[in-house]
Amino acid sequence: MMPLRGLVMGKVKIELENCYGIRKLQYDFNFLQKRVYAIYAPNGAMKTSLAQTFKDMADGVDSRDRIFPSRVNVRKITDENGHALPKESVLVLPPYDEFFGHTEKTSTLLVNNKLRKEFEKLNADLEHSKEVFLDAMKTQSHSRKKGLDKEIASAIMYIDTEEAFYQALDRVKNEVAEQKDAPFSQIEYDAIFDEKVLAALGAKDVATAINAYITKYNELLAASTYFKGGIFEYYNASQIAKALADNGFFAAKHTITLNASKKLEISTPKQLEDVVAKELDNITNDKDFKKTFAELKKLLERNVTVRDFHKYLCDHELLLPHLANIDFFKVQIWKSYFKANEGLYNDLLDKYRKVKERRKEIQDTALKEHTLWEAAIDLFNDRFFVPFTLEATNKAAVVLDNDAILDLGYTFKDENDSAPVVKDTLMKSLSQGEKKALYILNIIFEVEVRRHEKTETIFIVDDIADSFDYRNKYAIVQYLKDISEDPLFKQIIMTHNFDFFRTLESRGVANYGCCLMAARNDDGTIALEKAAGIRNVFLNDLKDNFFVDEIKKVACIPFIRNILELTKNIQDPQYIKLTSLLHWKSDSATITEDDLDTIYRSVFAAVGPTSSNGTRLMVDMIDDQAKACLTAPAGVNFENKIVLSIAIRLASEKFMVGKINDNNFVNAITAHQTSVLVDRFKQAFPAETASIELLESVALMTPENIHLNSFMYEPIVDMSDEHLRKLYKNVLNLQ
């Protein structure tokens, strides 16, 4: 491949300190020749921390150490010229459980992830303001009704949808702003707007009585010296009296003059209150007026279902004139509630307008991107194995500009039958793996948007294939290979799954020389080293070093034994001899290095150097090499894990055989020797609970690292050897 020129990221250099548990990491990724690096990182090494650090860069936020936030942080991620990477050129593709967790409100909003996240943030702010506002409305109105948003929408817009709620607030915004006060803010909403009350008020005789009351009330207002109907009534007068007193009007020696047939100068709050009270008494104590109210009370008293309303009305008689037009009165009450909470009301409306405007912009973007979504949908249907197909159900409407965004449709397939289903029903019918496949659709779209916009991008891929079934895992691998063929794109693919790591190399996604393994040193620093043993650790590494590296010689024992089992049988003398190096047998302490070398030459028809100390016992070599493993640097350490497991098993079985002290029993064991010995030990020594617990750990952990072959050795890689080191030390203490 020719070097890529003229692009921003020929190289990516990282220098990190104290980033989410990474104490220190330095590495230069050279993308001039190859565009993909694959990193195998055991759990807890650095994978998620590195992904989070890159995500911080893409989000434009600082990185830190969560556990030790006071530690000085360093984050330098630059190109070959030392320039920080543009944040828009970095995209982190995290594992399924963390990816695109959009809410139900935006689940059909098919736009790129950046816009979706922005919209969700706006929507979350709006929802929070709405909750705060509705809590205030509940407190203000003393209402126990559920869904006050629908109550407001229905009162003002006559429909109760979510959009109608915001439309209702918006419709009365000018009226609320122009109101000088909130005359009905103290009214208890449920006392009037209860279904039984409204039904009673609608009865013919009650309506007639209310009209008679209102007629008489208006007559008295017209005859009042100071009150004027619809302009200056009791409420207005009492509010003025309170406001003047509260603001020190009279204390400043000011006076007011009431303009009527007889002018009256007022110089104290008490004088004004007395005038207002007297004027009100002239109305409420009118004989005919009291009679109309008494008749209405009788009608209400007979209705047991509205007794609370009757009681409330007796204390708030002057509300009656407003009941002639109950729908209009309801709106006036809500406007008073809004006015009493005007700050929250305006904040909610402001956020609503912003979300509405931004949603329109996002929809316009979605309209431009609909062909990319179609391409993503087609690719998903073609590549991934799920029992459904996807389609854009409103494609024609989008093309005709009737709809702004694509809606997904789902067709479930079952052998020769198919049926359209809604998403909720589909999700209940799918396995977890099949559900997870849908998230790949979002990844495909994110990539295709960047391809379309010609955005040079480095993708930080964090185990996106984890927990997928094999067919879809390979489909993901193939898509990553597709990405690697675009000169605009670079990838750093991280995984804790060695099988997936090996697949990335074997399928040509990452070149062997660009496959790295992460190792955490004792001081917390991370080293990225060239990978070894990806294709076949036994044939390409251990076997070739049998005569030159003792730890690899010991690690070859289970592999050679597997070959003998396949090419001969378990009765073969050489197979039996190697078994005595994996289990404590009567001859285990007699097998020499020459014996193992002879078996190797026989199996591989090979000529190798003669060992300088051929009479050395293999159990001593195993013990020496296991002790060396205890101080080896942290890393993948294939051979270390095998050697430690062999040494652990031999030491523990030797201990149990000695304690049990029954040669006939031990010699009769033909299979699963460690487990059989543990069971017998538990029967013979039930009080030795600490030893039993340790021996059970041996039986549990060591088989996965010993009974292996060149095709199945992932458990060795994906488990840290730290557990084996600790177990070996504890087993030695049994002696």
C-alpha cells in the first residue's frame, strides 16, 4: 500500500497520565502505511479508560482520574506535526450497553448521533422545566388531579396532547404578560372544576338561580358609588388598598381622592379599607341579593355530591358571577396561576421555543441525510443475521417533503412467512443478541455520514462485537474491514476478547505488525507491545523455542500431549508419561529433561540440541520456572499461565496424595484426578476448611489453562495471571 499523503492524521501520538486509571501511556500510531491498529487489552488494563479519554477529546471536555481527582492529568493526542486532533475527527464507538441510549421520545429520530445527543439534551432540559412548572401548578392550584398538563391543554386548546400543552401556554403568553396581578391565584381548582360540580352547575334550575344572582349583582354594581362592573370591583379595590399600604403610600403622607358623585379624600389605609368594606356590605346585604344567593344555596344543599363546593361557595360568594361562563373562567384561573409563577412559566416557554426551532433544523438535516439512512438500512439487511428486515416506511413522503424524517418499519420473518410488526412487539420476540444487532445500524449510519461529508476520522472502537453471536460478530468484522479500505478513515480497535482479536488479524482488518497487546506494569503504567502468538502460539512460538527457553519447553507439554492423543491414543506410553507431568503420579518425580526431549523428537521427527543437564528432573524445572513467573513483568504471558497452572496442580496433588496416604486409591484414578483427590480430601479432613477452599480453587482454575490445544486457548489469555501467581504462592504454603 502506498503511503497516504495530504491527510491530517498520518500519525497519532498519545501521551497520557492519570486518565481514568491510566497512570501513564505513550505510543505513536503510524497510519502512513496501514490504517488499522488492533489492541488486545485484558479486562481492567486500559481499554475503557483509553476510549473515555478519546471521547473527552471529541466532546471538548477535560479528562481526569475518577478515583484520585487531585492527581495531575496529562492528555496530549496529536498528529505527526504536534497539532491536537480536531475533535470532530474523533468518533468513539463504545460497547452496546453504552451506545446511543436515546429516549423513547427520539427513538424514531433518524439523525446522526451528534445531533441526536444535542436534541436529547434540549429535550431533557425541557422535560425538567416542565416537571418543575407542573409541580408549581399543583401547589398553586391545590389540585389532586393527575396530568395537569392535559388539564391545561384541554382548558385552553380543547385537546389534551403534549404538543397542545405547550401551544396552550404559548397562546396566552401575551395576556399573562399584560396582567397586572393574579386575581384568581388562590382559588382551589378542584373545588370548582370537579366533574360532579360541573354537572350540578349545568342543571337547569341551578343555572337559572346563578343567572338570577348575577343579574341582581350587576344591578347593585351599577348603583354602587365607587365600584364599576367589569372595571373596578371588590377585588380590585381591596388589592389597591393592600398595595398602597405595603408600599408606604400613606406612610409618606400621600392621599387619594375617590371620584364619584361625592368626592372623598383618603389619607390612611384604614379609611380606604372601611370604604371598600362598606361598599361591599351595601351589595351583599341587599335583601333581594341575599334572597337570590339563599335560593342557590338551597339547590346546592340538596345535592349531596357537591357539599364541598357548597361550603367553598359560602366562603367565596363573589366567585358566583364568574360561573355563568365556566369555560372562560377556567382559562382566567389558569392565567392567574401562570402569573403567580411567571418566572417558571416564561422559562418553560423559552425552552419550548428553542427545542421547537432546533427540532426543525434537525429535521431539515435529517431530510438531507435520508438517502444515507436508506443506504445504512440496506447494508444492515444485507449483512446482519436477524429474523426481521428493516425498511423506511415513509420513503415517498420524505422524498415529497411531506415528512421530515424517516420512520423505521419492521417485518418479522419466520421460515416462509412474514408479517409487519410494531417495534415494541418485535423487541419482545427477539433474543438479546438480536436486539443488540439494531445498534449496529446506528454505527453504520454514523460512518456513512462521515464518508459522505468526507470527514477524515479516527474511530476508537471499544469491543463493539462483544456478546454478539458468531455470524453477526463476523459481519461486524467485515464492516470494520470495509471501513479500513477508505483512506479517510483510521481505526484503533480495542478488545478484551482474544478470539475477536485473532479474527481481526486473520480476516485482514489489522496487519500482524499493527496488532498490539496492552500490559499494565506494577507502577500502573501501560505498555503497548507487538503481539505474539496470534495465529498459533504453539506452532509459531512455543514449539520453535522448545530447546532454547525452559519456560516455553514446559508450556509445550500439554500441546504435545494433545497431539499424541490425536495421532495415537491415551494408552500410548509417551502420552502416559506426559500425563505424569500434569498430574502427580507414582513416576512424576522420576521423569527427566532427556525423557521430555526424546518425546519431542519422536513426535516431530526433529533433531534438537542435547540438554546440558539431561538428568535434571522435570518437576524441578517446572518448579523453577513457576517461581520465575512470580516476578515476570505483567503482560499476556501465554506460557507463564500454562507453567503456573501445571506447577499449581502438581504441588496441590502431591500435597493431597501425601495426606490421603492411600496408594491403591490414587493408582486406581483414571480420569479427573484433581477433582477426585479433592473429594476424597474433603471426606478425610472436613475440618481443614482453609485447605479445602484453596484446593477447590485449584480444581476450578487450572484445567482451563492445561487442557488446551492450538485452537482453543482463549481462557489463558483472557484471565490475568495475577490470580494464578497468588494461587501458586498459597499452594506452596500447603507444603
